[in-house]
Amino acid sequence: MTATLSAPSLALTGADLLTKVKECGDASKSDLVRACGYVSSKKDGTERLNFTAFYEALLNAKGVDVGGGGSEPGKAGRKLSFNTKVQFNGNLMVGKAYTALLDLKPGDEFQIKLGRKGIRLVPITGSDASEDGDEGDNEE
């Protein structure tokens, strides 16, 4: 038994989407996407089914965050992990994505401060370069 597949004027989301999917039962995937309103028109007037938007909305309705919304344009790709490994030669690598995030330039200098809980890199500015004193190692 198949429910009537009439396309709503707007794409369904949330509980409405879940209800419609249950109503449609064994309908084809194309009919299901169409019935839930995930349809647009191409320039030549033909119909385009928006499967990706449908499945993302379905996952969101089920409580799964697909992470597509709210990201900045042009910021697609992997997320920064803020983890690194010591290289075979003993160097600690900080990648380009991290240096760009902090607006670091080639030649920027840092003082390495060892604490009980980790390593801190403190930028050395022109006035700091002449000061060789240690301000204390307050771990936060």
C-alpha cells in the first residue's frame, strides 16, 4: 500500500519529513524525494531531484549532524585536529593551516617554554627580544 505522493510547495524538514517518509512506505527513492519537496527546475525547465539535500535533511531530522550548515564559504575540506606527532628526526611539525590561522609569517620567532603540562610557544616581538627574563611559568 503506497501513500499518495503529492509534492509540497516547500521542502519538508524535521518531524514533517520523518512523517512523510513513513507515509510513503515502499515508494521509489525518486518519488520519495519529489514527495518531500526536494525538487528544483533546471534552466531548460526539466526537473532536478535534490537527493543530497533530502538525505542531509533526513539525517538532521533523525538527530545526526552532518556539519553542512553554518560553515563559512570557501572553508570546505578537512577539519583541523590540533594534534601532531614528533617526526623521525625529532622535529615537531606545525602545519601550514595552523600557521595561517595564527597569521604567522616566515621568520617569525618564538621562545619555547617548557611547563609541567606541556610546551608553549611564545612569540618574540622586537621589545621581547632584548628582554631575556622569564616572567614565570603560570600554567592555566
